[in-house]
Amino acid sequence: MTGRLTVIGTGPGNPGQTTPEALEAIARGEMFFGYGPYLDRLDLRPDQRRIASDNREEIGRARAALDAAARGASVCVVSGGDPGVFAMAAAICEAVECGPETWRRLDIVILPGVTAMLAVAARAGAPLGHDFCAISLSDNLKPWEVIERRLRAVAEAGLVIALYNPISSARPWQLATAFKLLREILPVTTPVIFGRAVGRPDETFAVVELGDAGGQPADMATCVIIGSAETRLIERPGMDPLVYSPRSASA
């Protein structure tokens, strides 16, 4: 008997930003695998089982979920944000590629969600209105030298940059190092957006210039968006500014 495995994202944390498609999958699910705080966002019934694990155990979680689905269960693998952006969809694919043939025969569905980058951008205005990229500052799965090379390349190419996993207790220096590198390429007046828990009661949000960005607090739950040289800021009396990147770009 073969079950079904659905990979979902809960969005940035605001219940209103969990898609109807994801809510339907949650209602159908029997077993839920995920990082504990993400599973806590779900309103599960008594007949639905949750299997929580540490945030750094993605491959182990993926294998356990695939094994449960192969035994016939209806399984949900839960991420925050969008499951395909630095999250569990890639871990599921990696596990399937290296796993038994039975996993390749499973009905695997990956549902899109609202990622933190989109929630923070919407809160700010339209900083992603032109070309942009997303980069994780975590060097757990890639060397820091690769991160620096990519940051320099996209900044020189004029892309807006969304930074995921900007800082942690194990690597408190990397965000400041990234800002130092970017100040060599971009104007110090470039807008930088810090968004944490956007849409939730504990939201924090700030817009500063790149020259002052090192003084803002950030953690693993923060998404940082760094404008390009063309990104603009519109001041508004008594309100947060609007930050946007024009749809056209100069040569």
C-alpha cells in the first residue's frame, strides 16, 4: 500500500497567509513531520499525529516522512514560508534521489506558500519590483567563500538581494561581513529592510541605510532585503517609508 506525501509551507506565521490549498492538505493529513515551532502553528485534531524534530535534521525528517508514506500513511511535511525556498521540499527530493525505489513511486505533492521574502517585501512596499535574488548566509551546506562570491556578483549585477538565515549564535559575524562587502559596491544610502515575524504580533520591522545597517538586531527568523543602487525610498509623514525598485533599470 502506498500513501501520499504532501510538502506544505505555513507562510510567514500569520494564519491568514497560509494558503487554502495548504489548509486542505492539513485537513486530509494523518502524520505531520516538521520543526516543532512550525508544527505548533497547526490546529491538529486528536486523530492527527505530529512528529517534531530539530531544525537541523532535515534529511532525517525527510527519510522518516517518506518511509511513513511508503507504508501507506497520508503524510504532511511542514515548513514555514514556502517549502521550496531553503526548506523541506529540497530535502525530500535529495532523500528520494538517494533512497529506495519505493520512494520514487510515491505520490509526492509540493504546495507553494508565502515565503518570508515576499511578506517582508509587501510590508515595505515593492523592493522586489525589478530583478532580485535570494541568498542564505548559512555556511552549513556551502563554504563562506561561495557566499561572498555570490554576494559580490549579484550586487555588481544590480540585483536586489534577500538574505535568509542572516545570523545565529554559532556565526554572529557573517551579516556584518556581508554588509562590509556590499558597502564596497553599493552606495551607503542604499535602503536595507529588516523584517522579523512580519504579520505576527511580535513583528519587528525597520528600514535603514546600508551605511547604518550593522546596528540593527537580526536573528535566524529575520529576512533582510538589500536594495540595488536603483532602489528608492519614499518618505511619508507619520508612517514607515515606501521602499520600491523601479520596474525599469538604467544601462
